Amino acid sequence: MSRGRGTFDPVARKNRISEGWDSIAETWDSWAPVVEEWFAPATAALLELLELKSGDRVLELAAGTGGLTLHLARTVGPTGSVVATDIGPNMVKLAARNVRAAGLTNVVVRVMDGEAPDLAWASMDAVVCRQGFMFLVDPERALSGLCRILRPGGRIALTVFSSPERNGFMVTPLSILSRRAHPDSEPAPAAVRPGPFGLSEPGALESMMSRAGFVEVKTRLVSSPLRLPSVRELLRFDRDILGEDVTHLPKAEQEKAWQEVAEASLGYTGPNSPGAPCELIVAFGRRPAARSVPR
């Protein structure tokens, strides 16, 4: 795929995304209470589908600074274990700090690329990834590897963003910022992979999971609006998480861009607002109990 003068390089894009997230690890962690409340419906769905029990061994991909990790570790208890991984070393460092602060001793935190999981085959009872799988270059290949890492009968559960039209919390500010930052460029395709909406096409994730060897594959849509008390707070969140695109502009132009974002976000905040729209796909699958998976 090409765009403009250059050739699209999915590996380079993945690296840019990973490095970008890792560079704001401290900032992302500072929003942890908001993020956990925001993703609470998805977290509940993941835990329900995985049916974790005391003693289970869990691999978490794209753990970030460890928000979901704490839920997993408490669910499997002291006789279970969680291997929490992320490709970003700064994220891993903060996740380890948060695990220690929570007093949990059943978690190992390490740097690992979800596309190259270096764990023993049939060593895990469950694999989970909350909002990271869409940033992989070859998610189907990753799924095949993860199927082998699971013991027979082991479970996998993932969440990714659904369609751009259902995720105004991100699309609204990003479209404004991108247009301001690159007025002479064509907008990038929303569903480019890797990217936030790289697995948003209906049926795409289910098909990949089935081809990778998983059975009992199913998905559900979960509404997970981002609720903040004021436009000012929502704008602060957007600046912290999405603001890199306009940092090269003169200060006055940056402020015009953010003012436009604020005006477009007026209906997303306040006590009577449904929140900034966000919808996630929650996917589940199981490694077959009695037959091999595709090589």
C-alpha cells in the first residue's frame, strides 16, 4: 500500500506507534483511574469470557502500565501467575512499579513483542490483550503462535476498537488535528493496519482467530464511553494523549486547533452527557482440547 510519495511500511508504522506510546508512559499512567473506569465494561467482559480461576497462568499482551494486570493477578490469586508484557520498556517499568505498590507477588513483568512471544508451548491457561492487538503488523500470525502457547483447552480474549464511526472520542479530535497539521495531505485511511481501527472490520478478527486454530470463537460489541466532567478535562486528556500531531505548528495555530476540538466536543461532557462515544469489539476463542493447531 502506498500513500503520497512514500511506500507504506507497516513495520515502521508499528515501531512509530510503539515508541510514541512508550514516550508518554508516565502521562498515560497519570490517567490510570480515568482509563480503568473508561475500560471497565471491556474489563468485565474479558474476565467473564476467560472464566479465570485460582491457580491459572495468564499471559497479558500490551499490558501498558498494568491497569488490567492488577485485575488478572487478583483473580487468579497467589497460586496463579500473570506474565504481563509490553513492547515498551517505559511502560514495563511503570507496570512493575504499580504491581509492587499493589503488594502483588504473583506477577512477572517483562518486555516482549506480542508478535514474537517467547514462552514455552502449552504453558499458559489464558492469553489476554486489552486494546493492543490492532497495533500488530501480522495479527493472524501472532494468533497462531499464541494458540500454541496455550495449553489444550486454554482461552484467549482480546479487545480492539470497532468502527471509526462508533469511536468519536478519538476520531473527532484526530480528524481536526490532522487536518490542521497537514492541510495539503489526504486523510489516512481509518482502517490502516497497524492502527487503532486495523481490526475494526466486522468479522475480520473472528476469521483470523478461526484460521489460527481457535474454536468456539465469538465476539460481542461493548459500549465504553469516555466520561469526563468538563470539556476542559477532556481537552486535557486529548492534549496529553493525542496532541503530538500539532506540536510542530506555531503556538497560535495549535491553540486554534484545540479550540476547534473543544467546540466539537461540547456534547461529550457534563452530568447529562452520554460521554465521548467509544465502542469495543471483545473477542474470545479456545485452543482445541484434543487436536493439534495449524502450523
